[in-house]
Amino acid sequence: MAPGAPSSSPSSILAALLFSSLVLSLAQAIVVYTDREVHGAVGSRVTLHCSFWSSEWVSDDISFTWRYQPEGGRDAISTPVLYAMLDHSRSTKAASEKKSKGLGESRKDKK
């Protein structure tokens, strides 16, 4: 091996695989299904019905942050879901299938 060449010994490859599997296993995807558009007036309560699916178990502590883009606006705005309810009664499969109901308030930021 030439001096300065990267090492590709079996132990370094094994260490890299172990490290990447530990790091990547912490980030699991959840697929969320909801309506494409939900309309509401500024200052009113808006209910967003959605369901989600994950191949991994999801705890009751899950929370969502929704981004919305006002009509005619260029930037998306983040808003926390103020209330979320998960329905575990229908989860009979190995994969977690749950329903969530989000309730948020739309507010116009004062500048």
C-alpha cells in the first residue's frame, strides 16, 4: 500500500458499517397522509385530520410540526400542533398505523 493511501482493512470497514447502522437507525421515517389543502380564516381554529404509517413502533409522545404557505405567499410558516390524539385501537398489524387529529390556531404575526 502506498504511503498516505486510505486504509481499507476489514476492521475499519466493520467499524464504519457499525457506526452508520447505529446513526441511521435513529432516523426512522413516518409517512403522513392528509388533505392537500385545508382552509381557515385568520384567528380561527383549524382542524387537520391526518393518519400516518410507520414500520417501527411509535410512542404516544410523538408530535408534529406542520408547515403551511399562505395563499399568494412565498415562504412556508411553521406552526406546532396544539393537540394531537393517537388512536391505537386499530393497530393490529406489526406495523404501526395510527390516526391523529391536529388542532391549531392560525394567527397573523404582528410586526
